Amino acid sequence: MTTSDPTLDVLLEPTEDLRHRRYGSRLLRGLPKVVVGVSIALLVVIVAAAILAPLLAPYNPNTPDLLNPYAGPGAAHLFGQDSAGRDILSRILYGGRLSLLGPTIVILIAFAVGVPLGFAAAYSGGWTDIGVSRVFDLIFAFPALLLAIVIVATFGTSFYSAVFAVTVTYIPLMGRVVRSACLVERQKPYVEACRLQGYGSWRILVLHVAPNIGRILVSQTTLYFAYALLDLAALSFLGLGAQPPQIDWGTMLENANQGVFQSATGVIFPALAIVLLVVPLNFVADWTLEYNRAREERR
Amino acid sequence: MTVSEFQAPRDVRLALRRVSTSLRVGSQLRPVVIEIDLEVGAGEIVGLVGESGSGKSMTARTIADALPPGAAVSGEVLLGGENLLAMSRRRRREVQPSIGMIFQDPRAFIDPLWRVEDHLTEGLRVHRGLSRGEARVRAIELLDTVGIDQPERRIHQYPGEMSGGMLQRVMIAGALSVEPAVLLADEATTALDVTTQAGIVRLLDRLRRERGLAVLFITHDLALANAICDRVCVMYAGRIVEVRSGRRIFDDPRHPYTMGLLAARPRVDSRSHRLPVIHGTPINAMDAPPGCAFHPRCPYVLPECRSQPPPLVTVDGGVARCFRAEEGAARLSASSHVGPQADVALAVSEEGT
Amino acid sequence: MLRYLGIRLSTTVGVLFASTLIVFLLLHVGPGNPATLLNGGHAPNAATLKYFNARYGLNHSLPDQYVIWLGHLLHGDFGQSIAAHSSVTSVLAPRIGVTLLLTGYAVVLMSIFGVAIGVLSGVVRNGPFDLAATLGSLTFTAIPTYVTGVVFAVVFGVDLAWFPAEGGGDTGSLFTRLDHLTLPALALALSSLALVSRITRSAVIGELESDHVFGAKVRGFTRRRVVVKHALRGSMIPVVTIIGAQVGYLLSGAIVIEYAFGLNGIGTLLVQSVQGKDYAVVQAIALIVTFEFLFISLVVDLLYCLIDPRVRLAGGRT
């Protein structure tokens, strides 16, 4: 959801501001292992719960119970009921499916399109690079969410329209990461050495550059998955994404927000679902970044 | 017998007496400097030579109170007779301007966002209470002193607009601005090319003669130290192993480590295409073995070297910390099958920093 | 310096035109024809079609259409809102103040508190304050504005009733309006604030450990002087970058926050217009927000000039 990437700058200039030289010990030098472990466990549980929703959900998520709108949590409805009396727990479980499917599609397409574009721009240079970079710059000229909204306005409000719109904003993000990482990697002395030894540029790319960039991509993709999830949830929250009877956490949050004066607890669960997915994703991304950097330093 | 008994210059500006420094690494203290004795007189340049990790920079930082947090220091650091280590914090801050320090990389040590003028006048205004105008006049004089042309123009420039050699002169001017009694030059010429290096060395030499500045010249280049210093101290594993005045350290080294350093230099007159090396790798004070710290790498090792610390032996024009200090290089290599000259390898174990 | 300004200004203008081109082209790549899209998804009747043809030059070639459309834009004419049956300008005018006030308020909160917290935790590194600030920022950076907004409204607005949870924010004195906007602005700023404090902290630490700050310490200046004069200025360079980038994020985040709190700004209007297929309004708001975004980027680049002489010397960001 951010239009910039502080992590990217950090990645590309590790010596400039984040790597602490001299004798300073570093706070949270690598998150505590417990935090990372708990994060991964949480992610596994949430993904499994979404996949197994039909088995786990106690109710049909779309069956209204108009006699009990905004009922609080209780034995029959663990998380309570929403404005139409639907079971919130079941809706959270089912909502997880679309909430996870959306960013998965976004990242898969953005990866498939952005990574080759980034490689091509960095490796062929010249007009290809200028062309690709200009198109990327043009997309970056808009605040990302705004561009997504305008695209949705053009193609109509639906889940897939929202996914498409968000994908458009993530392709250049992905491409830029790969391009910059490639350029940085190419300037490193070992690549120069390989070239002097007469290795072909494809051999260098596949054997040396790709694995190094792969490490950056792992943490960056994790982070972008979290961002894409937030962007899609934002569109749903604005009523521009998934449409009823489809359920995702963004629409649930919007629905609960409409009735916030009737039931304050209604907003807690979809909000918690989003946060409990995104915060651990951030921690995991941070950890992979730190892990790779530590590896790099050890060499 | 201590090192300082040999060192007896006229007007002693800086004296170190049995100074030991340890750095905190995690929960333990690691010694980096061990019982160093050192004196620098007014108008004198004293060289401190050693490989990376030998403790030479930490010695300078001990003097300048610039050690990382958690470091422990013992002994006495005397500046004009006053012990820096026993002062109140307030007094210590007051005398800090008397210690000038210059570094290897001026581009890193001068704030890139500051004009040369701001860099030079800061000390004058803060420590000497000069007005902006007075300080500027003084700064222009200083730039002239260190040999920068057009100081009136240069003073308005940013570090990014100057060459490395010129910046080194700016750094020296900055250090001189508050008229320190002692100048610590920590590898101040290492990063410069040879001609620029010669210029800076000449400048330091002029400053100590004209201003009576006491200079501690830290370098890993024994030949350079020998060329400009009145006296050279060689450090190994946190200790000073040899102190010699004049050119004696070059012509007649007495410690096997010094001999190794000299032998490992490429020489124009040598027929051999391969350079001798000192066997093994340099160690820091922390990993020093019992006995003489150099014994695992020493080709002339005796049984007692492994068990007892060697005594400080008075030799011609200095001292050396070695059981065999009186023998000299010629006799040593004659007595040994594997003298340093016999070793062959392509490079020396010396590094730039 | 002037040359740099010139280059920077001309690229901004270039990107601005390119962004209008994208907004224009989107109208043509959408499903159905442009007239239908402009008419809220319905085929327009003869009179409306005649108006569209005249206003947008739809019967001309694509480049001509762009020139006609752009000509109207440059005269401040964004077309007609089909929902409000009046000009887009008259629909936008009363609402833009709320959005600017909200975003500006959030920018101020983010900059002041973000930098202050970051500097403090960088200076007292590894203390309890630093630990709390670091964990807090790691967490809050990841929480999206709409979640913060909704939760804030519930906790502070409804349960504690410290601030009004709802309300247009477009009426009353400036103080009443700010009072209404405090909660939304805080919700909007929070995750950016966390990020800004994180970047500030590492920038300050980086500077404090830099060689030139070490040199200043050796020269015997007080810690206060070393921190304030030597470390802070240099550390502001990445901070300005991140603040500039986050303003862009706040601009789009404001859309969501306005909607969440029911404020009468252009963000809420944008969402309503997308839902109501009022395409001319969508175009106008997209262009306005993008313009703000580019303008802020320009201001940030000029700030660089002030802070970093290297930028001035090199004639561009290095």
C-alpha cells in the first residue's frame, strides 16, 4: 500500500545507513527467533484455516439471522453476529479465501511480468532500459492506490477488476527491484572477474547474478504480498473490490464500520484478521532480509 | 629498565606510562594495547608502526579519549605533565583541544554537508570564543599555512569540490586551528598517492619545526616512518617490541619482527623476484601466546621465548624486547637455517589498513 | 542550482502531461465506448451524445480528442458531473478544503512525531524507550490506515468519546474542524509515522557512527553539539526522502480515511463517483491528487538542495 519502498533503498545501499559499523551492538539484530517462529506458525494456521473453511466454519457465512443483528460473541457464535445476523467466525474463515487468493494472483502475475522486464532492462540497457524505465516511472507518477481506483472505475467494480488494478501497480515495483538489484550486482567485482575470464553473460546471469537477486526477491515478494493484500482489502473496504455475496475481510470491515455505533466489536475481528496476517508477513520479510545480509557479511 | 628511560627528549609534551587498553566485546574485555611506554617531545615526530590489529590506532584513541564505549584503560597518559586518565570529566573536556587528530580518509572525516569555512572555524568559535569574522580570517591563514592556494576562494567550497590530498590539508588545518600541543596522525597519508603523500609528510615536518608541534605518526609503512621520524616504535600484538632512533631501525633492526617487516619490502636492488614473508598471520593482543607474542612466527626462536616474556634490551640507539636483541640481523641469520631471507612467497602479509 | 531547478521543473511538467495522457487513454481502453463510460455505463441519448462530442471531440481522431480534452483542462474545465448535474469544478470546490486540511494535518503529525521519536530512540539507542519505539514502529508500519481508522473511531470516538468519531469536518471554525479531523488525521498518519521514525532512527544511528561525527567528538565538542550540529543534519537526507514518499501515501490513504470516517472530502467523493460511475469526476480527482503528488515530490527535491550541497554541485540527486 506504500508508494515507496524504504526496504528497497536499504537493500541496495546496505552500507549507507542501516549497517552499523564499529562496535555498536544492534538492537533487534535479526528479530528474536521466537517472534519469527510465532509469525510463521500464525501464517500457516491462517492459510490452513482459509483453505479448510468449509470444514471448519460452524455456519453458512451468508445465512442471515435477522432476529439477532449485531449480537455479541457467545457460545453459539464465538465472534458474534454482523448487521444481518450472519456468523462472523464463519465469514472470517470464508473471507480468508478471497483475501488470500487476491494477493496471490497479483504477486504471481507481477512476478511473471515484472521480473523478466527488470532483467531485460538491466541487461540490454540502451533503449530497452530507457523505455521500460519510463513506463515504470509513469506508473509511479500516480499514488498507487489512486491509480488502482481509477482503473477499477474504468473496468467496473468487481473482485477481478480490483486484482487487475492492483497488479498494474505491482508490476513496476517488481521490475524496479530486479532492475536495480541487477545493476548493483553487475557492478560487483566478482561479475567483472567472471566477464574477464570470458564467461558468457547468460552463464554469469544464471550462475551468479540470479541466485543473489533471488535472495532479495524472496523477502521483497513476501513484503509485496502483504502490501497487495492491504491494497485489495482497501479497495474492498471502499466497496470497489469483492461484491456481495463474495466475502473478504475488507468488505467485512466496511460492513462493520457502517454499524460501528450498534456494535463496536464487529470491526475487531476482520481488523484483527488483517493485522495478524500482515504483521507476521512483515516480520518474516524482515527476517529473510536480515538472514541474507548476515550470510553476505559472513562471506 | 623501561622504554621511557631510553626516550629522553627535551620538552616532553606527551608521555604514556604503562598504558593498557581493553575493549569490551560482548561480556568480555579484550586487551588491545598492553603496557605501552611512549614519549613525544615538542618538535618531535615519533613513528608508531605495526600491522593491522597491532594496537597502534587504539593507542591513539586512548590518548584522544575516543575509545568505543565500555573500554577500560590503565596506566598514565601525561599531557604536559597532567594525567589525562585521572582528570575530572570537566578538566578532560577542557584539555581535549590540546590534542589534534587527523585520520586516513579526510572525505569521511569532514562533514560533507559543511563548507570548509564552517569546518575550520567551528573549533575556533567553540573552544577559543572567536567571532565569526575573526575565525574566518584565522581560517584563511590556516589554509595558507597548510599550503592551499587561493584560500579566500577555497574556504567557500564544500569537501565534495576538493581532491583527497587537498582535503587532507584541510583536515590538518582544522586540527591545527585550536593550536594543539600534540598531533596524532592516524595513517594520515595511507590513502594518498605517492606525490601527495610526500607533500603531506613535508607539511608535517615543517609544522613540527616551525611550531614545535609534537607529532605521533602512526603508519604501517616502516620505510616512511624511518624517513621522517626522529624515533620509531614498532608494535606487535599490542606491545611495543622495538624503539630506535634515527635510521638505525632501518640499518640495524634488532627485533626479528622488525627484520621481517623490512625484509618483506620490495627492493630495487634485489635480484630476487620473490619477496620474503613473515610466516604465519599477524595476531592481536587478545590471542597472544605466553612468552614472546611473536615466537610462533619467529625464525630465531629459543626455548625461553615460549615460556618467559622477553626483557627490554638496550641496543645501539634504542631498545628491543627480545632475548637475542644484542645479536643483530647478520649473526641471527647465520645461526639459523631458515632466516627470513630464505623464505619465498609472492606477497607480504601486510595490509593497507 | 538554477540549472537543477530548471531540469527538475521541466521533468515534473513532462510527467504531469504524461499522467494526463494516461487518464485520457484509460477512458478509451475501458469496456464499451467512451460516451457510454462518461454517461455512467448507459448508452447516452442523442442530446447527451451531442454534448459529449462537442466537449470531448469524440468524433475526432484520438490525438485531436486529447488536445481538445487537455485544452478544457487547462482552462480549469473538468466537464460535467452526471450525478450532480453540474460542473465537476462546482462539485469539487467545497470539498477540497477538507481533504487538504486532513492530509496537511497528517503530514504535520507524521513529520513532527515521526522525526522526534526516531531521533530520540536513535540517540538513546538500546534503552527502554528505544526498544518500545522500535517494536511499536515495526508493528504499526504494517497496520493499514483503514484498520487504524476504524479501530480509533471505536476506541477513542465511541468508547472513550475523547474526539468526535464522525462528522463532515467541513463546517465550523478552524478549531472545530481540526477537532473533528484529529482522529482521522492520527489514523491516517500512524503507519507512516511509524515508518518515518524507523528510518529516522537508523539514519541518526548511521550518522552518529559515521567518521565525521567521530572526528567531531575527538575535536572535543560537547555531545549535545555533536548530535545537533553534526549528526542530525546529515541524517535528515534519508528522512526527507521517506517523508516525501509517505506524503504520496497519505494522499491516497486520505481517500480511505475520509470514507471510513464519513468526511466530506474529495476522497469520499471519488469513491462515490466510482460506485456511481460518474467518470468525469473520477478523472478530475485523479488528476488533482496526482498533481498534488508530483508537486510534493518537487518540493522534496528542492529540500534536498537546501540540505545537501552535493546535490547542488552535481546538479541532481546522486
